[in-house]
Amino acid sequence: MESSFSPMNEVNMLAKLADLKDGHYHNLLMLSVMMELLIEKGILTREEIEERALRLDGFINPPPYPMA
């Protein structure tokens, strides 16, 4: 019976992880470029972006205890 965890499977898994990290970097770079352009063109301010990010983060990750 062949083992499901072989050195080649490990190499393939690491290659997939490297691809994901590369894709994440490029997505983050494009997002940063778009934000900077919107700010430079006066369409949004840094404060508006920060406020929205905090609000969305609170929605996605609610506090572990009830807020009064």
C-alpha cells in the first residue's frame, strides 16, 4: 500500500504554498497601488479608508464578549 505522505507530496505542497504566497503578495501590491491612486486623486482620504477598514474588521471579527 502506498503512503499518502511521500517526499514528492511534500514538495508539491510546498510549491503550492509558495504559489499562494506569491499570489497574495501581488494582490496586496495591487490593492496598495489602487489605494494610493485614489488618495492622490482626492477620491478618498486615508482616514476614510482606515475608518472603513476598522468597521469591516469589527464586522468580520466581532469581539469575544458583548459590547455595551
